[in-house]
Amino acid sequence: MMPMSTHLFRYFRPAFRRLVLSILVVAAVAGCHSKPAATPVSENAWAVVNAHEITAADVDKAWRRSEQSGQPLGEDELFAAKVALLDQLIAQELFLAKAASLKIDVPPADLDAAFAEARKSIPEEAFKQELARRNLTEADMREGLRREMLVQKLFEREVASKVAVADEEIAAFYDANKAQFNRTEEAYRVAQIVVTPVRENQIANRTGSDATTALESVQKYRMIMEKLKGGAQFGEVAADFSEDPQSAPRGGDLGFIPLSVVQKYPPRLRDAVLKAKPGAAQAIGDGTGFVIVLVLGTDPAGQKTLDTPGVKDAIRESLKSRREGLLRAAYVDSLRNGAAVENVIARRVVEAQGKVPAVARAASR
């Protein structure tokens, strides 16, 4: 049987050039909502954010940090993947600039600890071989991690720390939704990470990540599974990468689902919930993408009160997650609205009528 990645790679190749053009036309139009960059750009610029260039070399290094081993990509496929990554780099540049203005920093000791934790399960020789394969240095990987930590600290300060839920609000929510806490049957609290091969109308995850083709969805799924196997928290990975706009801001948490509802799921999804070991993620994939599910707990039948263990905490977390998601989206929009952003590579692709621009081809050699 042909491996899935090979099959999808061959199937989608004829349509990829049209996909590249459609992605970049959308990017060019979307860029009009930001203030245009006022300074001239260099030949190697892919984007300009508040007069700071994101160059082809920056995009290439970010790609080598994040790419997964597997089926080699053709020129069009690789270019489209880097264009999708560029939008994340633009957002990251806005976040890093804001962090700098607020004097947010990552102490060297914290970076050392996080770096050691991230690679603790990777043997030294395997780590060196992987760096060589990606043409990266340890310093490159540390810098990527430092940027991620800065962005996380920014949102902890500007979003998470400013959202609070009072006991009175918890009681009011319980009184207004008391029926929800009267279980007529056993229920399963389920979290999910969703990856689809199509462009989403709404992206609510923290990184802006969106697989737009079958090949990208396979690569993204592998990356997510590697993170989970490496010890990353399911909720954090879901918040960063899940493509479900409703559950991603809540760390993938779908809340409690009655047994009768679970039993009506498609067999593979049903079994992934009912037969799951506590805390073990189960992956389900087909031609429409992937769903990774995690059973967080079960709840027996009966009326729950605010004194029932876990009820008050669950309500608090639910209300807090909703507010954080709303505040985060508004905060990101406010940063974008006040920025001067130009997606240079989008304009160049439109000018080249959907072909990979010559400057992009030269940079990849």
C-alpha cells in the first residue's frame, strides 16, 4: 500500500500552483487592512513589519526549525508552505516588538531550563544529526525557543493575568445553568486537536497555524504527535495548533459529553473515547484530516452542586477560557490595526501571475 504522504503528494501536485496563487491573492488583499510600509524594501524582503524586514533567509531558517522529515517537497509546494509560515512570522514580529516595548524578557537561566527540558528525550548524537540535517546550529534552536517564550510571556501578562472570575459569577452561572449539572447518564469530558486539509474561515489558535492541503495536514499532524510524545501538554498544543475555532481557545476542551451522544459517534471516534486510557491521546485520521482526542475524565449520573468536587473549578476555568479567548483575539487585532505591514512576497507572486518569483527561487538555492 502506498504511504499516505506519498499518495497525497502525488494527488495534489496538479492543483498546487493554483493554490499558491489563491493563497497569495488573499494575503495581498488582507494586507490592505494594515497600514502600508513606508520604507523601501530590499530584494530579499518577504514582508515588512513596522519598517523591520522579514527576509527570505528569516523565513527559510524558521522553516528549517519547524519542518518535519518526510516526503520531499517540490518547488511550488515548498514555496506555498513558506508563505503560510510567513503569516505566523509577521504576527510573531508584532508580538516581539510589543514585548520589547513592555520590557518583557526571558532570563538566560529560564531559557537554559526550557531548552534542556525540550531536548531531554533526544540523545546527544541524534540531536546533532538532526541539526546537521536541518542546517541549523544549537543557537538557532535556542533563539526560536526564546522567541516562543517571549510571546508566551507577553500573552500571560497582557491577557491571562487580566482575566479573573469571581465566586459570585460562578454561582450565577451555576444557577442559570443548573440543568447542565444534572447528569441523567454518565458523561465523558473530552478534549480534541483538529487538523484539516482545507483553509479555515476562522483561525482561533494562538499561532495562526492552518494546514491548507492534505500534505500540510499530514505534516502538521506528525509535528503535533511529536510534541505530545515529547511531553508537551495537550491543552497547550491544542491552543497553539488546533483548527477548531470553538475549542482551540479552551485548550481543545469540549466539556462533558453524555454517553448516549458518544455512542452515536462514528465507530473509530466512539471507540477512541470509550476505550481510551486516562490521559492517553488517541489519533484518528482519514482523507479529511485528523482528530486527536483525549479523555480528561468521566462524570457519573446525578445532580451536581457547587460543593461537588470539580464543579466550581470547571465553571471558573470555562468562564476564564472564554474571556481569555475573546481578549486574546481583540489584543492581536489591536496590534495588527496599529501596525505598518506589507506582505511583499504576496505582491511579487501576483505580479508574477502565480509563479514562484525569481527572488524566491534564488533564495532557496
